[in-house]
Amino acid sequence: MDALQRARELYEKGQIHDALERAQSAAEFAPRDAEAWWLLARVSRHAGLPQASDRAFRRAAELSRRKAVPVRVTEPEFAGMVKRAQAEMSPDARRRLADTRIVLAALPDPAEIRAGVKPDAPARRVRRPEDVLTLYQVNLENRSGSAAALQAAVVKALSKA
């Protein structure tokens, strides 16, 4: 099994340190592989290495036009985007979320990942004992190359919940 695939498997299982080592190896072994750099960027962010993550995202974007460098916003800016998205939702979507508490988090924590939440999940909804929708800011940013794309991703995450 190649290092990139093994890194993905470890990442999906929440074994972030081991995934980071494999993702670094994959990027070193295939320095022109945008997917290797993209995975390294995501794993690095989960490992608490935001500067290394941003460098890897930039490298992936240099290697592939299909990869955009993620936009980063502050927590208050993200909260404002969520408020604007809620105001833009259809009446039906607003009704579906009326009794839902919306929580903002940077990323799924390791326990959530080990329990089955995908590390790249944009959101997670748990309905019991309380209806809670968690929006993962960094994962939504990672999918967005601009503030407008991030706003659209927030709207989509809320609407799909």
C-alpha cells in the first residue's frame, strides 16, 4: 500500500500523528502530486500546525488549477457568515432548524473522529439528547477559495442539515 493511501486511512481513523508522518512521506516521495500536498495540508491542520498546513495548501494549488488556497477568516467573521446564512435560508430550512442549537467549532476533535465523524466533515448534527448542529469552520474554509465561496458553503451546510 502506498504512503498516500495509508495516510488517508490513518487520517480517517483519527490517527493524526501517524497520518502526518505518512502524508509527509507521500509529499516527499511525490513532490509534484497535488493530492499528496492537499492531504498533508489537511492532516497538518488537524495536527495543530497551521503554518505548515497553509504552505502545503499553497503547494497543492501551485500544482493543480483544481485546488484553490483556502480562505481564512476570524472566528467572529465566521460567526457573522453563519448569521447571514441563517437570514438567507428558505422558510422551510429555517423551520427545520428552529429548535436546533448551532455550535461553531474549528475542527472535529479526535474523539469525534474515532467515533465516526469524518475529519473533513463540514458539519455534524446530533439530535439526541439535544438537537445540535456543529459547523466546522476550518473544514468549510478548506473547501473555499474566497469569502463568497465560504459563505456559499455555510449556506449549503445549514440547508442540508
